[in-house]
Amino acid sequence: MLGSGHSFNRMADTDGDLISLADLPRIVEIAPDRRSVRVDGGIRYGELAVRLHEEGLALRNMASLPHISVAGAVATATHGSGVRNANLATTVSSLELIDGTGRPVTLTRKDPDLLGAVVGLGAPGIVTALTLDVVPTFELRQYVYDTVPRASIEASLPEMLADGYSVSLFTDWTSLDANMGWLKRASQLEGEWFGAHRADGPRHPVPGMPPANSTDQSGEMGPWHTRLPHFRMEFTPSAGAELQSEWHVAAGDALAALDAVAAVRERVAPVLQVCEVRAIAADELWLSPNYHRDSVALHFTWIADTDAVMPVVAEVEERLAPLHPRPHWGKVFTTGPATLAAEYAKFGDFRELVSRYDPAGTFRNPWLDMVLGGVQ
């Protein structure tokens, strides 16, 4: 299965057939109580967000890119940011899929399998529709601050990441300071922010890139879907050719994780475009990197040079290993299957779930074989 193609490993690679749901008829069915919406498996967050806002509704959170598909983001536990915001998959109250035997299956929150199937890595079957929790529409402001001092990060990182509905720090690791702090919040900000000064104009997350693609940073109130993503729906996102990695650690280990990367920043910086640091709340989803722990994610956008990047990825993983990092499923990592399995208390249950929903391995590929091989 393919979502919007925003994965950087071999998750969706196969020697057989690929299936895309991009051309499915759009479904946006708002429940009578206006607390949920049923959508098709091909819809993207940007499309859905506009429709919801027109109806006076909203999603609790969005990822940096509104261009990614809902089903693909959910299957990989993709997230936005915020200490009180869990990843996007936690809003799924119902999942409709075609399993490996061709059987249509609908799972709701009354079904124990839902917690395993939501972040399913494409393994249980083809997700044709999902039902998501929604809330009344809301507005936020976005602010960007330049050069967040390392001393402030050391002294106040938890407070920084909690100082808004969604907060991100960006660094290129050429120094120990963060290049920028991006804050999405309802209340106004005046003066400095933890020793950082307000940016004198719009910024792109990647230093030196033109900011035209970025969402409004004026500090003016605007609809949730125009502030929560970093990038505008109508523009090409991100920096173009790149690789990405991301590791989630327990929130209490965030500063230790930054120290671990800082120790090898001379190796990291030459192959890095930008690194983003943000918080995600804990959840109950079996294969979520945030399962049962409030987390901080370190996201790396690398240059598009696999030979140069992969040794650095391995070195970062080695430095982070004592902190039990959980990699984002759709990014580049070198963690072995046994280590992956050990990080998830319900991994054995997930493997058994996959064997029931796809007994013949219809949706398996070498990448899934590697991941699911972590438990014998």
C-alpha cells in the first residue's frame, strides 16, 4: 500500500504490485453529534482540514505537512507537537480495512484489536476508511524566535516545550544554540522568549531556504489548519530532495538526548539540513513510539546522500541507545528487529494480530519481514 509517499525507508517497496487509494471518491461524513468524521483512505490532511473548518470543526492536531494522507500518517504514528497532544493515530475511533484474505473488517473502540491495527505499518490490510475524533474549530497564533540560547535549553527545556499549544525547536547543529523556536499558541507573546528574540521576518525551518512555503508567522490569529502545520497546503513542502530520521525518547530524557547528539555534532552538521525537537503525549497504541510514555522526538532532515548519511544515522543511534529510542516507522533507521521488538511491550501481540489478518502474507514485503522477525 502507498499513502502520499512521504516515507524514507523501504516500508512501501515491493517486487509485486503497489496499490494507491489517492483516486478513491472523497468521503467526509460528519456524525450527527458532530464529534467525529468518517473519511476515505486516500484523503490528505489539508483537504480534510478545509472541509472541517467550513463546518465549524477541527482536528486536535496536525503534522508539519498537510500534504500527507490520513491513512498513511495514522499507520506510521506520525504526529504534530505539544505536550498535551498525542499522535494523530490516537483520534481514530473506527478503522475499515480489507484484510489479507479479502475480508472487509470494521474495528471500533469496542474491539481490542483496534489498538494494534491503527498503527499497523500496512500489515493488517488496506485501510479504506477511518473515523476520527473532531472538536469545535479554533484559532491560534504562530511566532518564530531566532537563536534560542543553549543555556536556556539546559535550564528550561520542559517549560519551553510546554509554552504553547505546539512548540518546536530547530537546529542545524553548527552550534549548541537552537537556530529557531516556533510557537503556536492562542495568547500573545511580547518581548524575548527564553532569551531569544522575535524573528524580523518569516522563516523556513531549513536555514537559508525561502519562507514562502511556510505558514503565517505574524502572530495574528488564524484558523487552526493554517497555523498548526509548518507548511502551506498550496506550496511544495519541505526542502525537496532529502532523507529523514526521527527518534522518540522519554520526555524526561530529552536533554540527555540532545547532549548525546551534541557529542557528535561535528559529524551530524555536514550531512544535516535541519533537526527539529518537539514533544508528544503518551498513548495506548501498541506500535506507537509514544506507547505509555510522554515523549520528545528528535527529527533529522538529512541531505540526499545515502552513503554519507547512513554512517551518521548509525552513530546517532549508538549515542541514543542508552535512552531506549524508538524510531519513527516511516523514516531511516538501522535498529535491528530484536531491539525494535524489545521496545514495545505489545509487539508479540501485534505479530499475532498480523498473522490473523494476513495469514498468507499478502501485504508482506522484505521491510515488514525484517520488522516482524523481531519476535520468534
